[in-house]
Amino acid sequence: MGDWPLGTQTTSAGAGPYDTEGMGSMGFIAWIVVGAIAGFLANLVLHARESLPMMVVLGVVGGLVGGFVATSILRIGTVDGINVESIVIATLGAIAVVYLVHLATGSRGLLGRR
């Protein structure tokens, strides 16, 4: 109760401020770690050449997108910590985000286009 630093504090019932959104009470550092892993894996899959900060940003955004789609639309899985399920969902979301960013910016070299 009181001030909670970016979703890291939970109440005595175990429900954090993000539980109503279906995203769990994952802390800021966990989002960065999962985002970095997801961004790195998305860059490997798509053969993109993003910088480390951009990989983390796209990975975190991908985690949010993947988590929203998985929990709200498909009703499967959660992105609620540093675990395999969260990384897979975040990576799939990051792949979609990286692909859309490259489509929008007209970047070459993605998925074999030269």
C-alpha cells in the first residue's frame, strides 16, 4: 500500500496494481530483462540489426503487445516474470513489433529482402 515503484509492490492478497490488466505484478527490472531477451531473439529470427537500446525497447513493447494478445484475445499464457512462457510470448510480440517497424520505415534486409 502507499507508493509502489513501477508495479513491484503487491498487497497482502497478492494482487498487484497490474493484476487487473492480466499482466501480473512484474517489476521494472524484470520487464527490461524479458524485453532484452525478447528483442535479441526477435532480431535473430528476423535478421534485423537493431542497437541494444532499440532491442530492449522493441522487446518491452513486444512483451506488452504479446502479453495483451495472449491474455486478452487468445486467453492463454501470461507475461508475469522472468520465465520461459513470458519470454516466448514477449518474443512473439517483439517479432511482430520489429516486423511492423521495419515495414513502416521501409528498412531493407529484413527477412531476406535486399
